[in-house]
Amino acid sequence: TAIAITEQPVSISVPVGYSFTLRCRAEGSTLLQYQWFCQHQSDCHQIPGATNTDLPIVAEQTKLYTCRVNDLYGNAVFSDWVKVEVHQCVARGLPPRLWRGEPVIILNPTEQQVEVGKPLQLQCAAMGVPAPCYQWYRNGNLLEQHKRKKLWITHAKVSDSGTYLCCASNSHGEHWTNAVDVHVESTLPASSQLAKLHPGGAGSKKGHQIGLSKIALLVGNNCYQHHPNLMAPVKDVFELSRLLEQLGFQVVSLLD
């Protein structure tokens, strides 16, 4: 009978000095033996004495881990590789003593101003046990393809302008980064930009109308000091953003 791993270890993202345990469980027709391995940069090695189902660790450096499971017939399987991401500098984001592993944002994205055709990069980071998943939003709209800590757009377009933020979530909850504005500007000379906005000329009524823009500012307050937290505002901001954009508005969405 093949060896079946019934509990895989999970990746985590923790502050330096944090103590935790990686777990691996398997089933087979004979007695099973366990051996943990560790990889740091290009060095992969067997961890001496790590022959139990649980591997206690004190976080010091970011490393990868896997567990090999053997039976008495010489069969062997490996668990998933998991990443133990260790953050060295987390002064303001250091979780409280009773931290249960919920996401804690330790790096917020910063405002960007880029030229059309140039790369656009936004970055965030969060601690969590298990390691958080990431989802980026622009103007309150989910960006389906952007599910990593780094949002990377190789060739930025004017339509990529807007207000960005990211949600970090795991089984204990979710936490949002700060919202930041991204401006993608044309590289055309100022005179060409003006002509593009007002094709009928400065004295043209039609050109004047084209130059007008409709801007909507949506503010969703979810957390209040003297009131239970609300869930609807965040959802309402996202839904209203989508509707207003369909009506031709440029939407700026702010949360809390």
C-alpha cells in the first residue's frame, strides 16, 4: 500500500525569534519513519535528529522545509515544500504577545508616478500563520491576476491609474494595506496633451466639454471607536465603485 500524507506542513510568515512547530502526518501499511530537510539559498541538507512528525523551530532566517516519509519496504514520499518567511525588522508591526496568527501588515505600498509604457510595481507584506494570501484591488475593483505580494505591470497604461490597496488573508481573518494613488502619465509634450484633451481648440465648446471629468470620492468607514465593527461599508464601496465607473466617473475609494 502506498504511503499517503494526511497532513501537510504549511507555510508561515513570522517575526524573528518566533517559536512554532511544523507538522507532517502520513499513513502506510507498515511502521513509518520521518526525516525533515531544510533549504537555505542553494544549500539543501538533512536536519540532524529531526525524525519526528513535528519539527519545532525558532525563526531566525527565511528557509524552505520538507519532510520525507519512509516505510519498511523502502518506499518514500516527500511532503510539500513550505516556506518559513522570517521578518527581521517589524518594530511597528510586531504582533502582541497573544497573537494567534491573524494577518499583520508590515509593509504598505507607496504612491507611484510612472510614465506610459514604463513598468509599474507595488509591494506589500504581511505576517501570518499560516502565511497570508494576497489580493490586489484598483478603485475598489478586484484585480483577478494580481494575487502576490508584488503587483507588477510590465508596460503601464493610463487606464492603470487609480487607487490601489491589497488584502492579506488567512484562516484567522484578513487585513488591508493603506490605499495609495498611482498616476500613469503620458510622455507627450504638454502642448500635445492639451490638444488631445481639447481637439476643437481652446475656443471650441465641444473641446471644452471633452476636457471635463467626473470624479467620485467614496469613503467606507468600517471601524469605529465606540461602535461595533461594520461589514457592509467595504462591500458597498466596491459595488458603488463599479457602478460609478460604468457611468463614466473616475473613482477614488478610501477605506477607514
